[in-house]
Amino acid sequence: MREDLGYRSYAKQALAGEPPSRAAALALLRAPDEHLREILLAAFAVRKRHFGSRVKLCMLRNARSGMCAEDCHYCSQSVGSTAAIDSYRLQRTDELITGAREAAARGARRYCMAVSGRGPSASDIAHLAATVRAIKAEFPMLEICLSLGIMDEDQARALKSAGVGWVNHNLNTSERFYPSVCTTHAYADRIRTVLAVKRAGLSICCGGIVGMGESDDDIVDVAFALREIGVDSLPVNFLQPIDGTQLEGATSITPAKGLKALCLFRFSNPASDVRAAGGRERNLGPWQGLALYPASSIFIEGYLTTPGLAAEPTRRMVEALGFSVEHEEDVGAGRPATFGGYA
Ligand code: SF4
């Protein structure tokens, strides 16, 4: 019989709709690595209730790269970064449609377009709304997510009426630690955008980054803040220190720590679509498949300015571990495509 190290109680609580206490959350992050298998199995029980064994593949496109006046210390697109990246203006509609076709051809269920900068202009919104209408005309079932920075409710409403389903805007870290990773905008600005997006009736994709030098308390704060907001999608990024950024010298987390953090986000946000996001390959290495125990979505073909695992090996990894890639026809079979959190 499998040894019970006490982690089943996390699953039981999550399945009953209760978050772990702060003490329990911290204990999870600090658990001995030898306990990881039990922690993952407990997180899997929660993931299974809400998502079965399905894995949503997401493909990200950097629709405008670089030239951003904000100073997010982790970001290679910040004006303060000397990282060697391609910089370019907002891509044309035909280029973004090509990206949607590539995403659909690779089996992605969600196509995420990210635009560098503090926030979108009126012309950015108009351009992206027209682009999304064209994409939805060709791929009505492809989920569309936009990541545009700080925005207001009217901008979010315009995107929703064009067919956008999700807006991504991450909290990234705790309110306490936020000034250590960005000085040009505040945690409160991020909360304001997230709430405006929700009021506009869009689903919110909002998560964090682990490995920026934050404390365990900071990770717990983010997990609990996301629960309070009630986020539909919850990307968990693992810092990939990029040469030329202010966090280039950050110490990487261990794969076990990254996986425990993912499990904490799952226990705290049981019905959210927890996504193993940027830095998965670099930080989790050969353990990355274990991320599927807590996570229900993963990315294919890389991130904004860093490469990642291609679609085919990702699919093989998913299937080799006994999970299955989500298809269009799965929508509605187990859960609605859009679902409320706790708010
Ligand atoms: S994360 Fe976004 S807002 Fe911050 S520097 Fe990068 S592109 Fe700019």
C-alpha cells in the first residue's frame, strides 16, 4: 500500500473547495524532495476531477517584440535589457493569421498573441479586434487569448465583441515583492487590469513567475491572490534568466521546487486551468512531464523570446505519460470551455 505522508489531506480539502492554510501551503513548498511523488499524486487527484487526463496545448506568438519602456527585470523586451532579441512593430493581420494557422496545424487549442508595451493604444485594439474577427471566421473553435499589458474595461469589451475569449495579465509575484522586479508600474495596476477584464465579461488568464528570488511566502501570496480573484487560466512561469536582463544572474530553482509550486497553485485553485508555462523546459528539464500531474495546459513551440519543446515531442511526452491532448470535440464533454473560478 502507498505510504500516506499527509498530502491526501491537501487533495481532500481542495476537492471540498477549501484552500490549504498558509502554514500548510508553506509546508508543501518546503517538503522534502523525497515526498514529491506523493505530492504530485495528490495534486493529480484534484486535476483529474476538473480536467480528467486532458492536456490543452497552447501556442504563443510574439505579435510585437521589444521596445518596451517598462522595466520588468525578468523581461528581455524591456528598454533596460541588452538581450539580443528581434524587435519589431505590431504584426500585420495576415502575419497573425498565419500564426493562427500554424497553431491549429500543430494541434494547439489556444492561440495566444502577446504585444510588448505598457498597454495597448486605440489603434492596437482596433487592429487586434479586426485580426481576431478574421481568425475566428476561419477557426471558430480556436481559443484566442491576448496579452496586451495594462488596459481598461472599454478596451476589454471591444476585444470581447471581436471574439477574444481570454486576456492574459499576470500578477507575477506578491504585492510585497513586486517593487523588486518592476518599478515602472505597480502590483495595484495589474490588479486593476485583471478586474477590468473580468468586469468586461472576458475570461482572465493570470498567473505568476517563480524563481525571481522571491520567498516561499511570496509564492503563497500569489497563489492565494489568484484564488481570491478567481482566475480561469493560471500560467505558472519559471524564470529563465536571460543574459542582458536585470535578473540574468538569478539562481535557478530546482525542478522539485518548481513542481511543488505547481502543485500549490493547483491545490489553491483547484478548478483553474493551471498551465505549465515559460521556462518549463529549462527549469524542469527531464522532469517536465511530471508537470502534467498538477497542470492541465502546456505550451508548444517556445515562448516570447526563448525556445521551447516543439509540438510533436510535446505530444509524445503527453501520450507516453498516459495523458491525452485535448481536441475541439472535447469541449463541452467534460467541462465548459469557459468556467467561473470562485468569484
Ligand atoms: S513584461 Fe511586458 S510590460 Fe514588462 S517589460 Fe516586458 S513587454 Fe514590457
